[in-house]
Amino acid sequence: DVKVTQSSRYLVKRTGEKVFLECVQDMDHENMFWYRQDPGLGLRLIYFSYDVKMKEKGDIPEGYSVSREKKERFSLILESASTNQTSMYLCASSLIYPGTGTYEQYFGPGTRLTVT
Amino acid sequence: RKEVEQDPGPFNVPEGATVAFNCTYSNSASQSFFWYRQDCRKEPKLLMSVYSSGNEDGRFTAQLNRASQYISLLIRDSKLSDSATYLCVVNSNTGFQKLVFGTGTRLLVSP
């Protein structure tokens, strides 16, 4: 059973703090993703990584950075947290089904971050 | 225009009813389509992939209409446990697994 875990379910930080969100997957997946989910806007891709030390910007990378030093771990960093970064953050990793080209993204339980 | 559009609902239906959701997408080059289910305060989970020929999984049927660029999900014999938000998801066809999520359609099944 695929397991994606995130370091915290709830987090409260102050404006200007540096925030680290950790994500770990146990299925040896190559690809990992960070999204944020906001009411009325759905899930939006922040960053993704297709290999160790590789990263690509998603649709809304501003104010965020990522780190992938090990295959199983993908970290999201808010360099200087702001109130507009209050959101639900979801990490995902993906599996491609051989021979079909179809793939499934498995999500972690999410971290609800509040920046005050 | 959003890349993936869904009616947010909520759709309120009684147990046993049949309900259908549609979703439209704007990128005609998209190749992969999915329905994800998200329960309240939980993470999204894959419900089913959507294939060109249509596919069925128990009470759930998904259809793809490439000409009109829409995807549908039909749920037959609704159960209370089907209450959730259903997310329409399309790949962005950038050569990578970049998925674009709709904002979801909320379904409420009542006794």
C-alpha cells in the first residue's frame, strides 16, 4: 500500500518566518509534487521533481522553493511566510503503470498552514 | 477561461438515485483524464481513469468526448458513502505528469 506522509497536519506560523514542509513516500516513486488547495481555486501545482536534485516550477512557484536530496523525501520551503500563503498544502508522488502509460498520483494527508 | 471547468454543485440526491457530472477541458492536446474523489478534510484519491472507449467500475461509469472536450462521470444507485467532492483531472500534455485539477463537484447523498 502506497504511503505518502507529511510532517504536520496543522501548522501556525508568523509572517516572515521560514517554514519547512516535509513529505516522504515509501514506494520508490520517481516523481513528487507539491500543491496548494484553496476554496474556489482547486489544487494548484507549486513545484514538482522527477528525480533526486531535480526540480521544476509549477504554476505558482513564487514565494516557494523545494529540495529533494533523497528519492523518498521532497521538502517545500516558504522562505518568508506571508498571510496569502495560508492554505492546505498537499504532497503527492506518482506511479506509472507499465505498458499502459497511465499513472496515478498518491496524495499525503495535507498540511493546513496558517500564517498570522 | 479555466483549463478544467466543473459545476461546483452541490448536487443533492436521495439514496438510490443516478447522478451525472460533466467537466470540460480547454487543451485539445490533453491525452489523459481522471476522476478523483476527495472526502471532506481528506486528500484526493483516484476514483478512475477515463479512456476513450469509456469505462465502468461497478456503479461508476466514465465517458470521454474528445470532439466536445468533455468528460462525464455517472454514478448509479447512489450510496450515502458516495457523498464527497469529485475532481475532474486532465494532464497538461507537457510531456510530464503535470495534472490540472478542476475545482470539484460536491455530491450530497441523503437517506
